[in-house]
Amino acid sequence: MDPFVNNRDTTLLAELEHRAPPCPRGHGPLTPTPDATADTGMSLTCHTCGARRALDVALLRGLLGSDEPSPPPAHREEPTTVLPVVTTPEPPTATERTTILTPVRDTTTALPEATEPKPATARGLRPDGTIRTTGWFQVGTVAISSGVWAALLGLAAACLLLPHQPLLSPIVAVCGWTLWKVTTVWIRPASTAINRDTVAAADLTPGTCLRIYGSIGPVGVLHGISPGRRGRVRLHFGRDTYRYVPADTPCHRVEIRT
């Protein structure tokens, strides 16, 4: 341990690391780094993408919740050597490389990979990057396809025609579902998708599939998230598709099945 760093400095540094704001590109909390150009001698840096934010006195007070800056170390006599800011991440060690290649998955929230096609191959993928989905009615985790409702509608029409056209009734019953299938596969391709859970907008990560507007409608693959004004965040779904929502807005994550 450095004899020139007292317990108060160590506590303040740990508190600063705990309260550091997140990376604007979604790489986690920023890390305090020595910076000779900053007023406080430090800046907040993302070691993944190199994003940097100067740590001025006002920001330091806001993060630490104190109206007075920390006093300088009482026993420091030697000049401080300021290290340059590293903008490119160092290559991972053998242990880190093994961890990256074999990540531990959270089985409580992870979506099954065997049944979920990649967004780039989804049937309902549109030129703007969003995914058109079929209509659905969901009870808990069980999704009832809109094809069922189309089949029931055809069956109802068949029952009405039964007294007048007995031979035509079975054909009408099948036509309801067939027309739905042809429409969602060839005329207006759409993917089947079900809602899995909700996550606050500020906690989303790039690559997540979620409903763009509420709990129904088209699905978008989140390309990035950035802070906005008045406690809002900007969700970017590619090209010109984006939304500004409050940071605590619940967003519906979905599983694309076709």
C-alpha cells in the first residue's frame, strides 16, 4: 500500500468508482484515471472504447455528495507522476481470454438460442432494420398466434354457410387459416415473436430485441443507447429509427421465433 495515501483518500476513491456515471456507449461505469489536463488531476475514462469525461470540481462534488473537496494528502512530499491516459484497451491475459471465450450465462433470464433465429435472418425483417411481427394474444408466457383467430373466423363463416352450402363450408373453414399463412409468409412477411420480460430503458444493452412501441407492434434490434435531456435516453434501432424515453421506462424484450 502506498504510504502517502491516507485512509480518507482511499475511501473517496472507492466512493468515486462506485458512483461513476456510465459510459455513453453502454460499456459500464467509467473508471477514474489520472489526467494532467483536468482541474482535479483526474478524468473518467472508458477503457473499452476510450470515451473520456473531464472530472472537474463541480462534477466531483456532485458524485461524492459533498460541498467541500477532499483535503490534499497531509504526508505527500514527493511530486506526483501523472500517467498518460490509455485510449486503447490492453490485450487480455490468458485467464481473461479464457473467461471471454467461455462466459457464464444467466439461465434465469437468457433466451433459448436453439429456437431464436438471428435478427438478420428473421422472416419479417424490413429494409429499415425493424422486424414486422404477426398479431398475437399472450396469456402469461403462452402466445396464441393470430392464425388461430383467422381459423376461428373461417370456422364461424363455415357454420353460417352450412345450412345453405354444405359442400362449401369445409373449404371456407380452411381458407381462413390459409389466407393468414399466405399473407404472413409471402405477401407481407412477418415473424412470430413473444414478449419475455421488461427491462428499464437505462439498463438495456446493444443487440437486445425489444418492442419499439410499448408491448405490441414491430420489433427492433437495439444498436445503441445514449443519454438525453431531462432524464431521458435515446434508443437507436438503426438508420432513422429511434425513440426518446425516460430512463426508467419498462421496455419489453422479445424472443423472435421465425
